[in-house]
Amino acid sequence: MRFTKDHEWVEVDSNGIATVGVTAYAAEQLGDVVFVETPAVGKAVKAGDGFAVVESVKAASDVYAPISGEVVEANAALGDAPETVNAAPEAAGWFAKVKLANPAEVDALMDRHAYEQYLQTL
């Protein structure tokens, strides 16, 4: 699993499909999630661009694509159960699966140790 400074995570499978979500830290900062808008299947995303929206009792926030590619699956379950983002942010609370356009983008992201070190600076 790799991480961004915007608190998204990416996990890439052997077929070059990246599962994307928000970190436990982000879920904690958001508070109780009440709505999630996932990206449309087929949407082209570019690293750094907003590609999903998460609303909590505190605020609405964009979720930024940590990598570039094409959305091949969205987590439709979040529509009926947005609280999954809080309950399992780095598992069942994923937002989308993206076919990687540039696998090297993943290498530029932080590993868990580097991300945890980054959190210490916040």
C-alpha cells in the first residue's frame, strides 16, 4: 500500500489495477461520513485531480486521484453505506479501482513507514 500527502492510499494488484481510498487518518479527521460520490466507470483520471467527493457531518471534501488511469470499478456499496469509509477506510471503504496509465506514479508515493513519519509532522 502506498500513500499521498493528501491522505489517499493506493494498492496495486498484479494486473495493474489500483484500488484507491482514503486513509484511516483522513477518515478520522472527516468525522462521520454521511455521503460519498464515487467516480463514473470509464472516467479518465489524472494524478492530483479531484475524482470523488466525501461528505461528513463536518464538511465536504474532494478525494484526489493519487495516480492516473481509467476508472474500471466504483465502490457502489458506499452509496448505501457511506459509514464504511469510517469503519474500514483502508479495506471495504475503498472508492474506486483504476487501471494504471503510468505504474511509475505508484513508486513516487510514500510507503506506510514514510506516511506514518509524515503524520508526525502534522
